[in-house]
Amino acid sequence: MQVTETLSEGLKREIKIVVPAKDMESRMNERLIDAKDKVRLNGFRPGKVPMSHMRKVYGKSIMAELVNEMINEKPTEILSERGEKSATRPQITMTEDEAEANEILDAKADFEFSMSYEVIPNFEVKDVDKIKLERQLVEISDEEVEEQVKRVADSARTYETKKGKAADGDRVTMDYLGKVDGEPFEGGADNDSNLVLGSGTFIPGFEDQLVGVKAGDEKTITVTFPEEYQAAHLAGKEATFDVTVKEVAKPGELVIDDELAKTLGLESAERLREVVREQIESQYGQYTRQKIKRQILDALDEQYKIETPEGLLEVEFNNIWGQITADLEQNGKTFEDEDTTEEAAREDYRKLAERRVRLGLVLSQIGEKAELSVTDEEMQRAVYDQVRQYPGQEQQIMEYFQKTPDAVAQLRAPIFEEKVIDYIIGEAKVTDKTVSKDELMADDEEEAPAEKKAAPKKKAAAKKAAPKKKAAPKKKADAE
């Protein structure tokens, strides 16, 4: 077999492989001899089929198998021998001429094919122990825990039907039908919907107009959707809601005791407070990790200015661009609505894609140098986590991962990345700083997540308008 490099420009490589016809024929004959004692052909005793007849019957099919094996196995061998890693699966090209292909299958012509690929750039991995990080921590007060416990208790509060008018704090059970310009809109209706007046969970102005209603009342409520409402076709529009009040109920006494805890599946009020504290710690911990990871990525971005493989860059850019354009289309927006142009947005998102690819390569090399790996147990857990997201389809999802190695690889990548981040945190110079929860959770443009840093500033606006569930007058959070 002859291997010749025909292109070496930057990260691009092209290799020509020539397997002499006699070598292909020799391999074919080995397989024919092996198959001779196993085949059963009419007119011949087992093991007595002439080689000429074996070749006539099975020669081309065996040669086709050999060709497929060559193009599947040789690229990996060649890359290993050259000490290179391909950024993406090498592209294989071979003759498409039928006559030439038949010559190869008849072992009358050399088998030639080419593999084109981009190499992962070689670069020196720097010591991460020189990276300086600031870890922001929040001290959780007993008052904050108690406030959250009260919210939990309030959500489990019982209500008792009352006669008379609804006041703040009362629960109203109702049917409603929303209309814009006199026409009902999708997601604008619900039956037996419960709303605690004063909770601020519905669109501003909706709850205020229910104060004073009684069971059996029918009322038309007029509100205006917020300008930044998540369903763009409703944003800023006036709507009416035909409401039928079915029940008004007053809240029971708010008591935080062991009995309340037991209704929540916990043994005591003290344990309830412990669980709430743990949940708050977990929430703040996520913000802390997000910010420290951002610092790591920014530091690596400054340290490594390596060339990125064009193939990986195109894949990443297309993924980002597809999501952005889909979001804009879904929300009836244009780039002009976001104070930019398509050309400028493409340039910005391409920078973002380049950064992601470059940092991905850097993290991969750091992890490899540190001999980090993802265990089978971790991968199994990741697959099960995915399966659990599709109740009723567990078997199909499991089979999908079993048959799709690329899908499993996509699960492995983020697990490996988080391991590398943990490793860097463990090796870097980390200084803890106590901050307020507002400071920890602040995420203004100057502190935009590192992976979004190169994106247009207006990108957030496109996401803000993305619909979540339904465009009903429900939760104000959906409109923010």
C-alpha cells in the first residue's frame, strides 16, 4: 500500500492511498479459501468447489467487502501512524466511474482513494496553577431560610370556601376566555384556574380587577400585554378576558410545624428548614460555579490564540445560526428589530463559534494531559437522565442511544468539560470573596457569560421574547 500526502496547507491535509491490485487479489483469495469449506453449491461436494468457480460466484462481493473495510479502517491507521488527530471524520473520495469500479472489483486495477481532513492543531498546554480565580460566596442567613420556608408553607396552605367578596390573599377559582380584537387566541383559555389575589402571578392589572368579585359573578377584564411579552404576536396588545367566578376561598392559618413538614414528606419542621437551606445553597452554588467557570474560560481565551479547524467552526456556527434564526422567525422578529443587520450578526456569531471551538479544543487538551476520563458509570447515568425525560418512550430512547454512537458522544462532551473545569479549579489560585446575593446573581452585559461574550448585545432580546408554554394571562414571569 502506498500512502502519499498531496496537500498540507494550514490545518488541511489530503492523503492519497493506493492499494495494488495484486494485494487486493491476494486478500480476496485468502477469503475465498476460507469460505471454500463452508459454502454449499449445487453440483459440488463440500470443500470441492474449484477456486475459479468460487471467484466467479463470490469474487466481486468479497472484493466489495474489502473495499469497504479499507475506507473504514485505513484512515484511522494512517492518522495514528502520522501522529495526527482529525477534527472531523475524514472525507473519503474514490472513483465514481462504473467501468473503473468494475476493474477494481475484478482485481484488474489498483484501488485508489483519497482522504481529506483537518488536523487538531498542536499547541503546548500551559500550567493551570497560574490562573487566578475569585470565587463569590453568599452567607445564607436564618432570616432568608425562614422567608423561603414561609413561601413553601404558603404554597401548601389550605383554603376554605367563603361567602362574600374576594379580597387580597383570597383564592379565586374561575373559568376564563381571552380575546384580542374580539377573537380568542391560542392558550388564552382555562377552566377551574386557581389564582391567589395579590400573588402577582398573572399579567399586571388582571388580579386587581378581581378584588370584590363573588362566586357566580361574570366579569370582563381588560388588560394590556407587556411590550416584552414572551409571545411576540401578543406583546403590547390590549386583550379582554371573559371570567366566570366559580369559588372564592379564604386562606387557612399559616403554621410552620411538624404537621406541615409531614404533609411535604419530611419528618419535622427542623428538617424542612434544613432542606430549604440546602436548596438555597445549591441555587447559589450554581451561580458561583457559573461565574468561576466564566473566569476560567476568559483566562484560557487570553492564553490560547490557536487556529481552529474550519470544519468544526462551520458546524458550530451553523448550530448557533440555526437557533438564532429560528428564534427570530418564531417571534416574528427581524435583525433590524434587534438593532443590527444580518451581515453584522453573522460576523458576531461567527466570532462566538470560533471562541467556542477554540476553547473546546483547549479544554480537551488540558483534560487529556491531566489524564481525565468519563467513566462508564457516568455515561450510563447521563443516558438514564435523558431517558427519564421521555416518560412512556423509555425503550425507544434507550435503543436510540444504543444505535447512535454520535448521540452518546454528545452526552460525554459536557461531562468531560465539567471534569476539566473541576480540575482547573482544584489547581488554580482561588480566592474566596463573600458577596451579597444580588451581587452574585447579577449578570449584566459586562459580565455576560463567556460563551456568549462575542455575541451581539441584542441577542438577549430575541431570547426574551421566545414563547415558553402558552400565551394565557398566566404567570407574569413568562412575560419578563
